[in-house]
Amino acid sequence: MIHRLTYKRSNHANFHAHGFSEEGTMTTPFDMVVLNTLDRFHLVEAVARRVPKLAPMAAYVVQSVRDKLIEHRDYISRYGEDMLEIRNWG
């Protein structure tokens, strides 16, 4: 529609509209937070990497978080909703 509105104007070749491209992906509200790295898993990972007292176990914590994020991605791809432990987080 934007292109149709600008087509007859001068310099229309200099104009390009960008927008959202739907690719049929499945996501959930919590997954949107994960995609923006604002979820509890990424926050725990950040703490583990930055708190000096956690340095001896940081690699294990980071790996555990990464495993959980993979589990999360697989679950929402399969079932189209958040894992039960996420839905029941209180």
C-alpha cells in the first residue's frame, strides 16, 4: 500500500518500505522475552558470569542455562506453548 501511495510521486525510486515479514514461526509471550535476552535464564547466566564468588561454578551454571533454553525452544516448537514450569512460575 505504501508503494502505491508513493509510486506517482517524483523520486519514488528512492523510497523503500520495510516491514514485518511473517515466516510462520511459533512463539509464546515468554519466548518473546527470551528472544530479547530479558528472561530469568539469561539473567542467571549474567550473574554467574559477573559475580566473582560464583566463578568456580560459572561454567556449570552457564551450561545449565543453555540446556534449559534449548529445552524451552524444543518444547514451544513441539507444543506451541510455554513449558509447565514457566506457566506455573509464581
